[in-house]
Amino acid sequence: MNNWIEDIKNKYQSSNIAEKLIFINIFVFIFTFVLNTFSSLFKAGGNFIIDWFALSPHFNELLYKPWTIISYGFIHSGFFHILFNLIFLYYIGNLFLNFFNKKQFLTYYFLGIIFGGLIYILSYNYFPLLKDQQAVLVGASAGVTAILVGLATHVPHYALRFQFFGNIKLMYIAIGFIVLDLIQIPDGNAGGHLAHLGGALIGYLLTRYFNKGEVIILNFENLFQKKEKPLKTVYKNKQNTKKRKENPKEHQAKIDRILDKISKSGYDTLTKDEKDFLFKVGKN
């Protein structure tokens, strides 16, 4: 048993930020449904996790449970709900990290969840279609959508290969998901689909500002890594800052050339040096 736990801990610590979020989502999912099972057996009524961590459409509940604007993104309503979200997070998240660093990944993910939650609340309070419905919002979809649309805006012509369909560009995949959300709004779960669209919007806006050098980076990174000794951290930050100040224009020009090559010919056409350079940029 201890070996099994140690294996999980080691796997978590060696994972990248997208995979760490997958681990956390799976843990919360299992814990939520175990708690729900015990609540049912003892007829306790309700589910503590859903009651206190899902996002309500009512503004007054958000005021005394402000954490729900983020915590709802780690709760899922069922097996297929979490399965599709985490499969998508794994593939798109790892691809995202080829072009952006982990701080930017967390910014897109959490701002997608926050903005999607706000759109959900506003929708339930101002659209007549939703006013009479009673539901809470759960799921990481808004954060995942922000990452997808942000990446598709950054490298729209990057193509993914699908069995039976061939190569499909990221911009068409992103547009397809947005269209699916739009046409499903009248069919039920309108708040959820509008939250996805909120995530898509913030993903697009973040990338547009990033391309101009004005992207907002929030310090969510410390939630998922061990704290380093102050001396080591200060030295590392100074070194990275010095490197960026040495030749920022040439550094950015090299990144742009590689990204342009990927958008035209695909990631596989890069040389080993170019892939290594892109990997190092993604780690910073």
C-alpha cells in the first residue's frame, strides 16, 4: 500500500503542470463521490463538496462563498464529464506547454475558470431562458476551453492528425467547439455552455495581448510546486532576468521564426536544436 502511495507521489512530483492538474481533479472526483456514497447510506441529504464548492448562480451566495468561483472547476458531475475534460486537458495542455510556459498555462486555466464562472452567473441573472432554472456550475471545461482557444489563436495553422479525418488545424478545432456550445444553448445546460464561451473569450484575449507583449501573468504557480530555498530562488531569477535583458529582440525573433516554421510545416519539421530551444523557453 505504501509503495503504491509513494509511486503516485513520485509520479505527481515528476509531472508537468497539466498532469498535476489532472491528478488533483481525479483526487477531488474520487473524494466527492465517496462522500456522496456515505451521505446516501446514512441519509444525510445533500453533498458537502457540492454544497460548498460548486458555483451557485446567485450573487449573494458568491459573496459568502467567494472561493467557489475557482473551486467549481475541480468538481465534476460524473465519470464521462471528468473523462472528456481530462483527456482534452492532457493532450491540449501538453501541446500548449510547447509554446507557453507553466505560469502562462496557469493564467489561462484559472482565468478561464473565473471568467467562465462570471459569465455563468450573469447569464442566470439576466437571460430570461435561464432565470427560472436552478442549477450549480461544476467542471473544468471553461479552463480547458481557454487553453484550447488561446493556443489556437497563437498558432492557428498548427495541425493535429486524427484517425479517419487526417490533419485538422487548431483554429478549426477551436471554432468547432465554440459552434457546438452555441447550438447547444437552447437544449439544456445553457449556463455550462455559456461558461465555456466565457473561457474561450478570455483565452482569445490573453493571446492577443501576449502577442503584443502585454499578457497578464498571475502567480498561480506556487500552488503546484515545492518552495525553494530563498538564496537559490533569488539567484535563479537574477540569472533568467539577465539573460532576457542581454538580447531580448534576438531571443524573441528566434521564437517567432520557429513558431512560423511550425505553423507552415508542422512541429515534426523542427531540428533537434530548435525543439530543445522551444522546450527551454516553455520551462522558463
